[in-house]
Amino acid sequence: MIPRYSRPEMASLWEPQTRLRIWFEIEAYACDALAEIGVVPKAAAETIWQKGNGLNFDVARIDAIEKVTKHDVIAFLTYLAEEIGPEARFLHLGMTSSDLLDTCLAVQLSRAADLLIKDTDALLAALKRRAFEHKLTPSIGRSHGIHAEPVTFGLKLAEAYAEFSRARARLVAARAEIATCAISGAVGTFANIDPRVEDYVARKLGLTPEPVSTQIIPRDRHAMFFATLGVVASSIERLSTEIRHLQRTEVLEAEEYFSEGQKGSSAMPHKRNPVLSENLTGLARLVRGMALPAMEDVALWHERDISHSSVERVIGPDATIALDFALARLADIIDKLVVYPANMKKNLDALGGLVHSQRVLLALTQKGLARERAYTLVQRNAMPVWRGEGNFLDLLKKDADVKAVLSDAELEDLFDLGYHLKHVDFIFNRVFGAN
Amino acid sequence: MIPRYSRPEMASLWEPQTRLRIWFEIEAYACDALAEIGVVPKAAAETIWQKGNGLNFDVARIDAIEKVTKHDVIAFLTYLAEEIGPEARFLHLGMTSSDLLDTCLAVQLSRAADLLIKDTDALLAALKRRAFEHKLTPSIGRSHGIHAEPVTFGLKLAEAYAEFSRARARLVAARAEIATCAISGAVGTFANIDPRVEDYVARKLGLTPEPVSTQIIPRDRHAMFFATLGVVASSIERLSTEIRHLQRTEVLEAEEYFSEGQKGSSAMPHKRNPVLSENLTGLARLVRGMALPAMEDVALWHERDISHSSVERVIGPDATIALDFALARLADIIDKLVVYPANMKKNLDALGGLVHSQRVLLALTQKGLARERAYTLVQRNAMPVWRGEGNFLDLLKKDADVKAVLSDAELEDLFDLGYHLKHVDFIFNRVFGAN
Amino acid sequence: MIPRYSRPEMASLWEPQTRLRIWFEIEAYACDALAEIGVVPKAAAETIWQKGNGLNFDVARIDAIEKVTKHDVIAFLTYLAEEIGPEARFLHLGMTSSDLLDTCLAVQLSRAADLLIKDTDALLAALKRRAFEHKLTPSIGRSHGIHAEPVTFGLKLAEAYAEFSRARARLVAARAEIATCAISGAVGTFANIDPRVEDYVARKLGLTPEPVSTQIIPRDRHAMFFATLGVVASSIERLSTEIRHLQRTEVLEAEEYFSEGQKGSSAMPHKRNPVLSENLTGLARLVRGMALPAMEDVALWHERDISHSSVERVIGPDATIALDFALARLADIIDKLVVYPANMKKNLDALGGLVHSQRVLLALTQKGLARERAYTLVQRNAMPVWRGEGNFLDLLKKDADVKAVLSDAELEDLFDLGYHLKHVDFIFNRVFGAN
Amino acid sequence: MIPRYSRPEMASLWEPQTRLRIWFEIEAYACDALAEIGVVPKAAAETIWQKGNGLNFDVARIDAIEKVTKHDVIAFLTYLAEEIGPEARFLHLGMTSSDLLDTCLAVQLSRAADLLIKDTDALLAALKRRAFEHKLTPSIGRSHGIHAEPVTFGLKLAEAYAEFSRARARLVAARAEIATCAISGAVGTFANIDPRVEDYVARKLGLTPEPVSTQIIPRDRHAMFFATLGVVASSIERLSTEIRHLQRTEVLEAEEYFSEGQKGSSAMPHKRNPVLSENLTGLARLVRGMALPAMEDVALWHERDISHSSVERVIGPDATIALDFALARLADIIDKLVVYPANMKKNLDALGGLVHSQRVLLALTQKGLARERAYTLVQRNAMPVWRGEGNFLDLLKKDADVKAVLSDAELEDLFDLGYHLKHVDFIFNRVFGAN
């Protein structure tokens, strides 16, 4: 992923040093296990840790070896042999490259998932704070982009909170999907390596042993992982899209924070654009697009082919880095979002009371009118208001058929905002729990 | 989905009759709840059940009404008013169309998930039976399509069993994602409907109340559902691809059952093609492709827009019907798969013992050779065998440098098949549990 | 595709009768060609046409045969033998099933492309008419959803016209991609069939002979075809999204036609929602999602495998029917779109003249100010206006630094709408040509 | 794209220096055009070229400015002002950022397309050379992975040649799609900039003026571009998959070149794996996955939103670099592919003559048997051979019903390989033209 959309902690997970360090640890833990069951001298395992622990892996040297061997793991082992000396011959005993590569990827992806979960927690905290801040800030609810009935801005954020709580749970499940360890040899039969080694390494790295691997950890796990990231990214797109809508000139109910010195446009000095949210919309598309190659990776040939490798070298870092960046950016946007309650009120009132049309409909029905008849009465008074010709309440009061069943006072009662907000507490309790 | 790929039980879930029946039940349960809290006369709720229960929903009549109203739910309610009479005015009180549509979709998708889980169980049963049948049928393991080391055919099926066990767990999770109920009114505020109605209907239908809905149930749930189907389809593709490979003329280790009268080719009477597995490969692509629109559906505008509707009208039935068909077909393929152990043995022996090369490598290392040196010794004896020039064991016995550390008897011991199969029991225990 | 999104002409292309008719024609033309080169008696070829031409293909009978043979083409040929009698033995001579299937698909997809091109022409006509109608209807241009500078509504439609002109050209190219004929036998070598047959059949059906087929027509052609449909669908999404934005309550510059009796919401009688455009957004997602399986179909195994078949049985009809429906619906929406020039003017004026900020910036620069300095002067007067505190022109007139270089009269000149529209004719000429 | 899959020429296209250089040229050409029409002093335009031409753009300095302005183009212009001095105030006059960004992207993508076309030419050359080399090397054609009838290895390559000729034509068309220039100002109206500037800059950069832009160049163009790359990538996957199949142990008809020192497996020294082709399979998945976000970018809001930007910053370089790498790697694989005609012959003969079954079927038909009857006769002799029980020719000779119509000599004639290859020249002429 390009630096523009990378944050250091997540990016560092995917740097060669990190990968080589994890490789070394897997090999060294495997050696410990082999020492424990008597295959390898204990002293050798200790020497490996001693010499390896201090290593600052020389990426350029390893790359140079790979140029010849055309095999990255062999290059790494050759390098270790150079650095560690004769004890290096006890490394990788009975293992196959994928034991190293796949277990390492499991470590990287679990750590990446941990960061994503942490990001989501920060976003949830921001959403919760702002939701309670605006719990009762009235705002118009819209379906189809058209004014519907009143909500509060806090409810919008509560919905986002609930959605990202689900995202969090999905990330936790996705993490469990890929946090497995395979040290099972060339075709997964443990022919040349005792299964206890796998158990030991898994325990040390916080992973679960893969029940049955076939040289590789099966890729349905990774497909599920990246598909989950795609779904989480789609939720980011949803909230970003909401902000973009709210910042539209005609709506202007909320606005991304605009820092000192920031310029909206090289040509139009007046502009304040929701560029961060738009940016997130694009990032969501990217992350979503990476779910597909991950799913195509599942059907590897027989016990394995290596077609997944080029895919994962790219989407492993790219999807996690982009999503980390997007979650953090979204948390920041929410945290600093400039909210305009006065504009919310202005928009809420814009339709001349039409937002109360359903309540009038229900009242007419409760007075005994057939639903169809009530609908007609309401619609014929609503349409002129929609065209800007008059106020809904006034027109209803003048409609003889309405008058026949609802008094002016009864009609006025139907235009009460509190009526719509009476269950906000109930919903907040469902979303955030009783506080 | 076209009839060719539809099975009746799943298809019937998506027929208008089923949908209208569920719609009626939601409306009638809501009426019961309203009666319980005193909003609606109990007698009216009873009448609604009485008259509605016997209804054979007249789809043509409802379609005719929709032609005028351009709104499917209003057409349905108008139809109910015609059939049920005056009590119909107590239907849909304070509800919005999406309360009906989304809750109905939740019922349909949960039932669909139940069928998919049942399908997966049948597939698992077939896999388990065949896995134990061939637990110790030796077979060559292949990486990159190239012979690697011995496995058993049972291990291949055990891997598939483990993979579809994960698929099952994912389907269970996906079911939980979408099994929620929303009866919360026009923008989800319960302005015109008591939250107890939602609770009641949810309970009656076996759903969970949606913590916060915004006219609609949030679409991240459905995105996760369809993404999961895409991952399950990808596992189907994997196993199908394995079978297609095994049936290749040059491999012929297994074959789809070929019924009497079946013809492989209109032009070539000798052909027996793995057409069922190929078909599943294509179906997997289809189901996977439907995950994308579902993810794009998440970012609806504000409290809702209806762009998800056309997507779901198509992929709701199509993805579930295709996957149901694919799982059932795969179970049948596995169940009847013709397995050729003799051919497996023939292929296993084809490389003149090369499959034992790693073991030789390890033995040389254990005798004290540096890994690099051992690798060179093995490779120089392997390459002629690869080119069809000689038998691996013979060449090793003649190699002076090998001879220097390994006696003929020691070398012969390294060429033992049992060595590779000694942990099959252990793996089976991990996958299937102790029996 | 479900009936809801199907139009009869396109749907009929994909009905069994149509397919069987095309199959018959391919077989009969092939017979003619074989008669011409003396392989088959001319009388037999004539009999085949005579008896076949009148056939009302009995789909149920053919399905029944397929149940036994598990092969659709063999079932069809068996049926023809039943109906045509002994001359039927001259049918399919040296051909393979795919010769029939693929050439038939080419005919169906070319006809589908013809309909899509016709649909696009109708849409272009509607766009052109409305573009000229509103060529000089001023309207605010928006970037990032924020008011930028004036445009006209006609310009928006001119852009759409230009975009769908490109869509048309792409459809023409996509048609050429798939309009090829293959009658080359089991593996494309013409072993059992003279290449002149292919030439003859191609000519008769308006197709080009496939230069080299391998039993099948290569699937990169179909991938390109469906990818193109995905791009065209994305342009539909763009224009639909524009309409959805314009119909938003706060914007209301245009509105989908709302017919008598139509109901916007079961709960809220006042609603008039852009449901047709929203529907098109969803259909675009569907069509786009079908490009992926088509691309995955390209890598068939060796000379062919049949995994593409299940994909194409579904997306062949679904993508073309949905796109046909969407193009026609969009043409209708544009045709009847209710446009509100007064609201456009109101929105244009809403920002208190801020839309002229760039022109002021340029004027300051032309007076000799450094760009950075000019930007600062403009922005400091723009920001209060943005917050609703004052009118841009008034503030500029009061700013001493601005005053120092621009007189009141000069400033007023900069706020002229005509300035922005002076090149509309030029653009229309580029898009529509000189009229 | 990661360095592993990057080639220098394509990668350099996407480096900041290249982009800044193109930005400068666009600005400077625009200045020339403005000087020509008298808006800007000619001397200023000259100074800009003089001072700008020598610039080694200081990316760090520009990044530092962007940190404050949060706008990349403004940062660039500020930097230019620092470097060029007072004449810099004539830069960007009446232009908007996207005039720069989109025109620059057009230049980058066209140059990228040129490289991809060049890559394809190299691949075509390799395919042609190897196709003619193996024009008459017999090889078994396979459908469904099952032996069908004879082809030649040259025919396989001829098909690939024809497919990549189409890929080339598609790349040429895709290049034309995106090679447009927009210098039309904030909302595309040329309000502050004369259309002649656009014409001039377009001409200088080898682009076509965009007929109607709306601040941005419409993104259907880019969607078509990236969709095309996805289709080309799919053809790469097809040919790679063919090679992977041919290198399978049981098939071994061809093999990727295996260099000195290369190691196939860290554990199994005997392995020679088709890792390059597998790698291409993965890269194809990646490039394909990028078509989706590009299609989603089309529906930008109103005159523009910036959500496409993050997508293009990633897929612009990634898709072109990966495809460049893949095409070059594939050309190299084909160039050096090790072909084993003897193994092809061995496989061709493996089915005991079954590959001639269709010809026998046709001969029986020509002798007057009904097709159905002939099919039965052939199949009953083919099935035992399929099971390894006998030779097809021998069995046919012993079948009384066959004997009744075909003599032994006639039967033997039907088993002639030349029969299948007689039209190879014809096909080569169609694909490569008469030489």
C-alpha cells in the first residue's frame, strides 16, 4: 500500500525485518521442540536463539541469495547458516517452506487483526461519545433522499455504533479463522516431523494447530478473512457516505473538521469539501475488490499450488494497511465532526410539517376511516405542500373531510416532535446497554 | 435461478406464495401484539387469523393492484382488505413496508441457511464415510501439480471434511447475522408502534429484534451473509477441482459416477467427463460474483434507499438456490465417486522413488552433512530420474558421496511407504474426533 | 432474470424455442454446405429444411430425452431424428456439440447486443432532446457535493449524452467480439468437417469464422463482452445517481415522473421517491457483478472444459435482460423527467455569491497580486459567507485590501452568470456536432 | 505494486518525479497557449520553461507544503512559485486541480498502455516462433481434462497467438479510451479559460480533447481501461494454466525452463515446479480484482467527487505494473519453454486408439447406420478400452456388428493421425496470415 494510506504500526508488520524475525522464531521454536523430544541437541537449540536473537536480518544479502536459488525460504536458511554456523543444520528439520510461510502469515494476519480491532474500538468510542452528545438533537430522517420523519443525530450515530460493534465481532471471528499453525511437512503427513513440534510452536505463537494441512494452511480461512475485511470496509463506506450527504451545501448538517491552512480547492477558495469521507469511499472499494482474488485462491490444486502467493504478498499488506488507515481516519472524522443542530432543525422544518403525514394517516384510521380512504385524504393535502404551495397543518384544517373526524386541536397534537423521540432512550439502551 | 440448478425445497422458499404467507404472518402476529397491548380489538386480530389462514394468495390479483400503486406492499394490503374485510384496517398499524419486507427476508434467508446447513451435513456425512473407507489408500500428494510425497486418499477427504466443517460453522454464523426482526416504523424510531410488537413478532418467528433499525435492517448483515456463501462456494470449487484433476486421463485416480445411458460427448463416444464437477466450478464463480453487489448494498443513503432491493430480489434466490444445488450435487458426487486405488498406486510409483527424496535429504543431514551439501547430493541423483533416466534408489546406491554416509540397507529403509502414513490416525482423530 | 426486470423482446431471445430454432438453423445450414461440397445428398438437406422449418420444438420431449442421455445436444438430435426421419442422419456430421452451442450463443449475444444498441439509441435521443431543452437553464455545478460554479442543466445531460455515445461504441465493439462462428469439430482441427462448412454457416448467420477454435470459441471474447456490459451499467448508475441527488428534498431540481395512483410509501403519504433511479443503481451492481465470473471463465482447461456453461446459462440472459431493462427505464426516466428551473436558480443563489469566488481570485491575480496572497484575501471573505454570515460581494467591497485593487464596479462585473455560460454552445457543438 | 512484481520502465512512470514533470509540462504548455492568445506575456511563458525544465522536483519539500495545505496541487504550485519566482503567477490561470491531475493520469495511462502493447508484441513474437516450431508436433487435444482427439502443440500456441492478438487490439482500444485531455476549469465550462488552451495542450501531449468534462474526465473511460486489463490478465491466466497442466508429473509435455542453481523445494530436492505460471495465475486474479473498484468509480456525484482518487492512486500503478510484469514473464516462459514431443506422442497413444472413436462413428454413419445405432456400437467397444481392457482397433475388428459394415482395412484407415492434421496449414494461415 502506498505511504499516503499507511500508518506505521500496521505497515511495520509487513516489513521484511518483521517477517524474517517471525521466520526465525518459528524455526527456533521448532528447534526447541525437537530438542525437547530428543531429535536435536539442547545446546544447539540454545545457540540458535543466542546467535539469532541479536540478528539484524540483512535483507540485501538474503535477496542476493534468492536471485540464485529462486526460492525465498532456502535463501533465508542459507543466510542463517552463514550467521549461526554449524548449528544451523538443525533448523528446518523435516519442515517444508510453507510450514514457515503459512505460520508466519498467520502471525502477521492475527497481529493485523488485533490492530484492526483496536482501531474499531477507537471508532466505537468516538461514535459513542458523539452519539450521547447528540442523543436528542432532532434531525430529519430520510428515505430515498427524501424527508421522512424525525430522528435524532444521536440515533444515526447509534446505528453506526451498532454496525461497527458487529464489524468488531466479525474481525474477532476473522482473526480466529486465520490464527492457525501448520508444521506438518511436505504434504501435511508429519512424515518427517513429530506433530508435537506443531503443538509447541503453535502454543508459543498464540496459534491453534491446523487440524489437517496439506503442506499449506487451507485458503478458505484466508478467503473468509479478506471477505470480512471487505464487509467492514463497506460499513466504512456507509458512514462516510452519510457524512458526505450531511455536508452537501443544501443540507450542511455536519461537516468534516477543516484545519487552519487547509485549502478546499486550488481554484475556488470558498470550498470546504468532505474529502476525507470521499477518500474513505474509495478505500472501501479497494478493500472490497481484494476479497475476490482471496476467494479465487481457495481452489488450489491438489495438496497446494503457489498461485495464492502473489495475491497474498499484495493483499496481505494492502487490505490490512488500507483498512487500518480507513478505520483510524473515520474515528478522527467522527471525533472532530462539526455538527450544526440549527441546520438540522431548519431542514426538519423545511417541508411545512409533511413529516407528520403518517401520524395524521394513523389518526384518521383510528377514527374509523378505511386505510385507503385515509391515505387519499392525507395525500391530497400533502401534494400541494410538496410543491411549496402551503403549510400541511393549515391545509388539513381546511379540508372538510378531515375536519369531519379530527378537530383543530387534535390535528395540532399530531404535529409534536416529542412523539417521535419517545423511544430514543429505549434504543440507546439496546445499543449501548444500560449505563 | 434457472430450473436446471434449482431444487424444489429451496426454490419454494422464494415463490410468491411463500413470501405472501410470511408477510401475512408478520402482519397477523403484529396485530396479536397490538391486541395484547390494547391498541387493537382482540376479536379483530382473531378474525384476521381466521380469514387469512385459509387464503391461497392470488398473485395475479396482487400484481394487478401493484400495476396501479407501483408499490408491492400497498398492493398486498389492499388485497388483504378485499379478502379479510373491515378488520383489515388494523393491519400494518404504525408499520412501514420495510418492517414487512426486511423481516420476511430474514425469515427466508434463515430458512435458506437451514437448508444449506442440512446440505452441508449430508456432504460431511459422505466425506466422512469415504474418508474412512480410504483412510489408508496410498496416493501421491502433489504440490504444483508435481509429485511430492505420499498421502492417502482418505487424507484428501479428511481435509475436505475439515474445510466443510468450517463452512458449516460459517453458515451458522451467517444465519445468525441475518436472523433479525425489525418492526420499528418509518425511520426506526417506533414513533407509531410500540417496541413490544417487534419483540413479540421476533419471538414468534424465531428471530432476534434488530437493536437499531432505520426503516430497514442494516445491510452489512446481508453483505456478510452473501460473502459467506461466496467463501463456501469457493470451497466447493476446491473439491470439484480436485476431482477434475483426479479424473484427468493421465491421472485417473477417481471418476464421477457415469450412469447407464449417459453420453459424454455427441462426437466422441469414448468420453467420460467430470462434467458435474466442472459444473460446480462454474456455479462457484456465480455465487462468488454475487458477494460484490451485496457488499455495495451496504452504503445505502441516510436511513435507507431502495437500491438494495433489485439486487436482493435476484441474489436472494439465486445465491441460495445455486449453493443448495451445488452442495447437494457435490455430496452426490462424493457419495458415488468411483475410486481407483490401483491407479493411485501406479502413479505413486511413477517417479522411480523420487517421492522419498526428502527423507534421504534428512538422513544425510542427520549423518552430519551440512544441509546445503545434502541437498546437492540428493538433487544430482534426482534429476536423472526426473528425466526418466534411472531409478532413484539405484542411483543413490551408486553415488560415492552418498555411499560414504549411508549403507544400502539404510537407503532401502528410507524408501518405506509406512513411514509416511504413521500419523494418519493422529490426523483423523483431530479431524473426526476419537471414535 | 426475474420477470420484474425483463422486457419481452430480450427475454424471448433466451427462451428454449429461440435456442432450439437457432440450433436447427445451424444444423440445417451446415447440411446445406455439406450438400454443396457433395458430402450429403442435396435432397436430404432440402428435406431437413422442409420438415424442420415447421417444427414447434417440443421442449418437454427434449428434456425427457436429456434426463436419460444427460447431454442436451444429443437429446436435441435424437428429437430431430424422431421428427425428421432418416435424413436426420446427415445432421451434425463431423460436428461437435460446442459447434452448435457456441455458434448459437454467438447469435443470441449478437442479437442481444443489437437490442442494447437500440436501447442506447433511444436513451441518446431522450438525452439530446432534454439537453437542448435545458441548454441554457442555469444550475449550480457541484464538486464533492458542495456548490462550485454555475453550469446548465443541459450541460449535465450533454455529458450523459457523450458518455452513452461512448457506451454505444463499446457495445458495438463488444458485439464484434462475440459474433463469431465455430464449426470446427471436436478439438477445432476440422478433422471430420470441411472448413467451408464453417464459412458457409457463418455467412448465413451474419457471423465471422473464428480463426482458431478448440472445440469452443475462446472465452476471452465473452469476458470482454460481459465486462463491457458492466461498464455500461456503471454509466447507468452514474446518471441514476445524479437524478437521485437532484430529487433530494433539499435540492429538488428534478424529479422522476410520478404517475396518477402511484404511492410513494405505505406509511408516509407525502413521499415522492426516486425509486426508479434507485432501482437502476441496484441493477447496475448486479450487471457489474456478472463481469467477474465471465472473466474467470477464460482460463478453461486445455482445449475446453465446461465450467463456463453454468455461468453463461445464467449471466447470458441475466446480464443482457437486466441491462436492456435498465437502459429502457433510464430512457423513460429522462424522457419524462420533471425539471424545476426555479429551484435550480434558487440553489444557484443560495451561497450568497460564493460561486464567483474563483473569478475574484483570478481578477486579483491579474491585478498583480501573488496567487497565494489573492487566495488568502478571497478565502477570508468567503468563510463568513459559508457560515451564513453575510453576502460575498458586500464583504469584498468592504475589505480594504481588496478595495485597493478592485473597484466596486469591477467587483460587480465579476458576479455575472453569463460569464460562465459563454462556451455552452462550443461544448454542445463538440458533443452533438454542428446542427 | 511491490518491487517483486515491478519492472523498472513501467514503475518509473508512476514515480513522483515523472508525475511532477508531467504536471509541469501541462502547466507550461497551458502557459504557452495563454501567451499565444495574449492572456499571459510571452516572456513569462519562456521563463517558466527555462526555470522549470532544469528542475529536479524536490518531493520532500512539496510533501512538507502539502502537510499544511492538505492539497497536493496547491503544494506543487506553491513549490513552483518558490523555484520559478514571480512568473509563477501566470501558472494554473483559470485551471482547476483536476485539469492537471486528470490530464496527467491520461498521459501516464497512455504511456503505460504503450508499454503493455509492446509487452504483448514480444509475447506474440515468442508465441509465433514456438507455434511454427511445433506446427506439426502431434499432441492430444483434451476436453474436460480427458483425451479427445489429436491436435498439434503448434495449434495450442496458435490459439494463444490469436487470443493475444485480440488482447493487443483491446489494449489499443483501451488506450484510446483514456488518452484525452481536459483543461476546462472548475466545472468544465471554460468559464475562466479559453478552450483553445485545452486544444493546444492536448496536441502537445498527443491526447484528444475531452468533448465534455465536468472538472474531471468522466470515469467510464477509466473503468473501460481497467476492465480491459482484467480481460487481458484472464488470457494470461489461461495460457499459464495450460502450461501448469502440461508440466504435471503425469503429463509432462512441457516444462518451464529451470535455471542452474534454482531449487524447487526446500524439502524435496527432486521437484521442478511450474512456479512462474502459478505466479501468473495469482497476478491475473489481482489485476482482475482491480476492475471492480474502477467500475464503482464511474458514478461520481454531480460534476465530481474525489472518491476515485484513492482507488486510482493504487490501481493506476498496481494494475499496469503487475500486468507489465506478467506479460513479460509469460513471454519469457514461452520463449524458453522446454517441450517434450516424445511425451506428447506417448500421451497421444495412451488411450489405445480411443481418440479415433469419432471417426469410427462417422464411418459407421456414412455406411448408412442411424447415428444412435452407430454411437452404441462405438461406445460398447470404447468402454473396455477406457478401463484399460484392450485395444480399441482390435475390439472393433472383433465386433460382429461393426464387421458387418467396415472391413479390417477400412477400420485401420480410420486410425490415421494425418487425417487430423490436414487442416493445420489452413488454420495457421488464418491466424498468422499467408507468409
